[in-house]
Amino acid sequence: MSDLFFSYDMWRLILGGLQTTIVILVFAAMLAILLGAGLSYLNVSKKWPWLYKPLELFVSTVHEIPAIAFMMFFYYVVFVGEMNGIVVSIIALGIYSSNSLGDIFSVHINHVDKGQIEAGLSLGLTRQQCYRYIVLPQAVKSMLPLFAGELRALLQATSYAGYIAQRDLMKVVDTIREQYDDTLLPLIIVSILYLMLAFIITVLVKTLYVKLFMYD
């Protein structure tokens, strides 16, 4: 085990897997936030119900399917194995996570007292300005802790990328086991890296919370 710990090839594999995991996590999170915010807007505004209803039904149905099955469906069926696996992982996980984020956005926006919107309108603000300057700041403040939890769940879901031929952190463990006949050391290292990434997510969200609301 000590010889393996100082192996350049092992660390090269692990760092490559870490890079893949981070890329999938960051871009899937961005896509999930955009899609979730869009679904929430359609839900709260009551605009275009003909568009919101089928989209909401689709993403809520998708969320009942295991993430790994959804990723494999996208990779092997939708794109017939011809699309880059990292791109497929980002798209699949972004769609998969958008349902939960959309629900979080909608619930916390709807929990803001409607009287504040009426007060803003009476002061001459437009409805869009009321949502931007009154509703959203309060909704974001209350949703951030849940948002961190969803990002950590998304981080865990990135571990399925290995099933669509991507060398993420978990896939690297298999590769090292096959090459060096050792599972314990790479598994410990990869587990620590996942814990560090989860810790970083928590710290970033808490920092954002303090920056935005420290004077409230």
C-alpha cells in the first residue's frame, strides 16, 4: 500500500477523475439552477400553463427514476453512445436535479407574504420589480440551506458517470483496483475527496449567505 501511495500513475488517475467530477458537478448545477428557476417562474407567474404543465410532469416523473438509469437512457438511447459522456452527464443530471430546485424556488417564493407585493405595487413598483427587490431576496435567504443540500446530493449523483464510460472519481477506483490489485487505498482517498467537495459546497453556500444577509 505504501508503494502505491507514492505512485505517480495512481495520483494522475485520481486527479483526472477529480477534474471530471468537478466539471460535471459545476455545469450540471448551473443547468439545474437555470431550469429550476424557469420552472419556478412559470409556476409562480401562472403564465403559459400549456408549457408549464407538461414540463413539470416530465421533470417530476424523471425524478422518480434512479439517476443512474436516467443517465444511461440519455447516453445509450437518446444520443446512441455518440455524444461525449461528460456532456451527457451534465445534461441528464441538470434535468434530473431541476425538479427539486424548482420546487424549492416555488415554495419559498410563495411563502413570502403577498401583502408585501401589494405594498410595493401601491408604492409604484411594477410586479416584476416587486418580485426582484422584495420577494426574491427573502426567498433566497430561506432557501439557501436547502440549496446546499441539493448540491451535495448532485455531487453524489456524479459518481454514476462511470456507468457511461467516464473516468470520474468512482470509476478511477475500479481502474486502480484492476491495475494494482488494491481497492482500500484509492477508496479511502476518493472518499476523502468527496467529503472535501461536500465541505467546500457547504462553506461556499454559508459564505454566500453571510455576504448577502449579514446586515439583515
